[in-house]
Amino acid sequence: MTAKICIVIKSFENKRLGHLHNTRKIGLPQKQILYTVLRSPHIDKKSREQFEMRIHKELLVIETETPKLREKLHWLKLHDLLGVQLKIISYYQTRLDKVGGKP
């Protein structure tokens, strides 16, 4: 039986994970948000500051055998990065999926 794990990685910095066997990395578009704030609300309306926030996204697809799934998730836990949001989606393929076919 095989398992497929899709991990969406979001962070404010462009962090790189080490290479893992049977892994594909797919870059997703980054999101950029621009904020404009008045420096002095009473006197100078033209004096403003601008701040930007960039969110980098990456899709990590890991295909593995089901018994090795715990090892792959343990590797991901060891390489835990601060300031990174992970969303894990998993797919399992069983013997019935291979034999029966799609209805």
C-alpha cells in the first residue's frame, strides 16, 4: 500500500527544507500585502509610511509506502522551523483501490 502526503508550507521568510527521498517541491505564488499608515494624523497628511508583508508558499509532496509513513513524519518533525505554518493532507491507496477500479 502507498501513501501520499501533501504539505502546504506558509511562512513570512523563504525557508528551505532539506531534501528528502521521493519528494517533489512545487512553488506556489507568494502573496504580498501593502499597508500605508499616516505618520502624523494631525499635521502632515502627505507624510506616510508603507509596510509590506510577504507570505511565501510551497507545496511538498511525499510519496511513500505506508509502513514508512511514520519515519517521514518524524523527519518532518525533526526539521520543524519556527514561524512556519504547515497544513498536512494525506491520501492512502489500498488494495481495493488497485483491484476494483473507479465506479
